[in-house]
Amino acid sequence: MAFIRTRGRAGALALAAALLFAQHAAVAQQAQRRACTVRVTLLQVNDVYRFTPADRGARGGLARVSTLRRRVMQESPNTIFLLSGDTISPSVESITYKGAQMIDAWNQVGLDYSVFGNHEFDYGDEVLVQRMKESKFKWLGANVVDSQTGKTFAGTPAFDIRSFGGAKVGIFGITLPETKTTSKPGPTTEFRDPCETARAVIPQMRAAGAQAVVALTHLSLAQDKALARCAPGIDVIIGGHEHTLLQSSSGGTPIFKMTADARQLGRIDLNIDPATGKVESIDWEIIPVDATVPDDPAFAPVIEKYAKLTAELSQHVGSTSVPLDARSATSRSEETNVADFVADSFRRAAGADVSLVNGGSIRADDVLPAGDLTVRDVLSILPFGNDLAVIEVTGDVLLQALEHGVSLTAPGAQPGPFPQVSGIRFSFDASKPPGTRVSDVTVNGKPLDPQKTYTLVTTSFVAGGGDQYAMFKGRPAVPLRQKLTDSGVLRQAIEDAKTIAPRTDGRIRRLDTPAEAKPCAAPGGK
């Protein structure tokens, strides 16, 4: 601060008057700017696989979301409704309709933009393009490119810009690069580096007049944080993929993610000064989507269109005397009673030595309460409809598979390949380097023999190298007496038992503490 020396009282009074005038002028100017600030509201959901409520009707439901959207728009007309990817698959209804039911739902609710999630490609490029043609909203995916033409997938825009009262908001989409191996995109569909893509796109958006830049992403939180740091100019990241309520920040850029299946509606208000072209502040709120919110009557036609399937899914299959843990976070990081039951059912049905189920294939993302189990419950646990396959593997290959399955299990991570098993017991320490994490492996009570050949049952997806289980690809196949599907085997096992009561038995032991974070040493410390 510069100080001004003055002489005598008159000079002091003159200075005081000048300072007071300057202060009032600055306040007036600031008030004028605030009066012109434009508020743009972003509504956010992510990983929404069903339009009906989840948790036995307690939370979620797009008819309720539609009601909330109408309420927000009455209070904040400058509203953009965003989906951070994953809606076409997997779900119970998508087994029949391949995601068409979700497009109908989003069109009715009034979605504005969606980024491609990894599961948008589960049925291949052709089906996704058809769903895009049916969409009344815009799809974004700046890093999803046709390698033959060098253009974005199916001609999607690299970004889009909306104008509200003189303020311009630019939106671009980024999709998980691992989609190439975790889903089923075509051979020419590439998922380019998020940082390189964002660094190329953001200057284009600014040149086109964007004052606020929104990154609509389907990435892991670690990847979102890296994007915020490596691509300057992003004002906010609206993300998905984890199925977990997350708010974070990286490099000064806020990151927001909601829980799956629209259990909450995120509201992020961008307060933009059109005169300076800057986002002055950001306000945010998490709005519960629960039974206190009435259904929007305008959504009724969607419910009626799919009522027959809804009734079929309500058919009784059996019951459980214990709650069934089918949450994504647990299925992808630790042994669960549902995963044990599924893996045991696969091994018994196929007559194999061992079974391995990738945790990411267990999709209900819910704890199913004790009581009746319906067709919907079974299909929600295993909605992909994958065939089962039996292959021959050596003990050495089996160990490689276990190492791969736990190799991504860092604190807070939720890797799809996490190995849920039957006929196998093992320990792992995620704090150790990849390749050295698995120990104490036994097969049917005996130590793993690296040279011995075992029969392993898994899904055709994993047997073909899916979820990066490359060590299984090309292994000798063992013919099955009859065709078996994942959900079909699970349903039969429940029907045969009539009432199930699965419990974990310690077949997977984690030696480190998942939530444990080691503090950095102080400078000069030991």
C-alpha cells in the first residue's frame, strides 16, 4: 500500500474527503457490477441407469427429478440440466430396450446435455448412434474420436456455448480413456488423452466467447483432479463415474459428483459478471430426491409405456433372510455376501475348479433388505446378460489375474476388475507395488500350484480379456453341457434354495487399511 504524506489539518481533511469519495465510488461501482451479475444454474445427475425410484422406492426416480427441475427453473430461469454419463447401460430395462427407455425418460424430463459414459458403448457404436438420433438433448465427448476421420464420434460437437443475459457458458465433455477396454466401442473409436484434449478445446471455447467453462466429465476423481491441474481455464467440473457423493477441488477448480440413480440432484450456481467475463462466485446445494417430492404428472406417459415390463420384473423369485450387499463400492474393493453367492453359484453350475467374477459386473449399487427377491432384484445384481465361459488356466496365470484384479485398489479407488472368487482364498496388501500384492493363495484348501492346470469359470467378457484380464484371452476353452448366463445361474440358485442367507467367510483378506493415508514427513524430518 502507498502512503501519502500531507501537511496541516486542511491537507488532512482534503485527503480524507478524497479517500471517502474514492471509497464510495468504488462501492457504487462494485454494487453496479453485482446488480448486473448473471446467475446460471447447473443441475447435475450422473450414472442414472433407471427412471424408476431406487432403494425400494425411497430415493431417486426421474418423475421426481422432473418436478424438482421445474421448481428450480421457476426460481432460476437460466438453468442447464446436465448428465455426467452412464445411462444407456447397464440396467434391468436395458436388457430388453438397450437404453431406449432412458432416452425417452431424459427427453421427457428436459435434459440439455450428456457426456458419453463408458457404459454408453456397451452395445457397440451402432446402438449408441441410434440412441443419439432419438435424443432431444446434445451429447458431448471432445476426446471421443473416429481414428479414420479424426473427427469427434458421430459428429458430436467438441463443445457448445449457451448465452444468458449477456453471459456465455461453454460446456465440453470428456470420457474415461479406459472405455476402450472396459466396454465395447468399435475398432476405430478412440478415447484420447483428457489433458491434451482440454488444452486444445478450452482456447477455442474462449475464442468463441465463453466466459465460464464447464467440463462435463465421466472420469475417476483422480483423473478429474489431474484435468483441473493440467488444463487451466476450467471454472467447474461436473463429474460422474464413482456412484458416490463427492465434492472436491483441485488447482482452485471445484469438482462435484452425485450418487448414482438420481438419489440427489446437484445444483451449482455460477455468478458471472458479463462486464469482466469472470465467474465471481459459485454456490452449490445438494437436493434430496426422495418420497417427499411428488411425481411430475407430465412424466406419466413414460411410466405407462414401460408398465408391462415393470410388472414382469415384479415377479417373485425367492427370498433372503439377510440383507444382500450389492453396493458398487464394496463389490469393487472387498469380499461381500452377494459376490460370494454369485461366484459360488457360477462354480457349482459349471462344475469348475474355481470361479472369478469381476466386481464391476455386480451393479445393483444397493443393500437389498431381507425379504422377497424379485426378477428385478436378480437382474439388477447382474444386468449384463453375459454368457458364462470355462477356460483352462495354470496356477501362474491365476495368480496374474488376482494381481491384476487388486492392482488398482488404491485408497478410495473402485476398480471394476476387483476379483470376487469361489474355490480360492487369498490375501492382498494394496499398499505394496503392483505384482507383489497377493499372498497366501489356496485353491480348494491346497496351496496354489503355479504349474498345475485349473478350470476357471467366469463371464465370456472377462474370459475374452475384458476389464483388462488379458492373461485369460486365448486360453483353452472347456465346453459346457448347456448355455449358461450370469443372471440365469443366479436366478436358478435362488429358486432352488427358496430362501438364501449368504455370509462372507474370509476368502479375501485385505492386509492394509483402505482409508489409511500416510502423512508426509515434515521438511528435514525423518
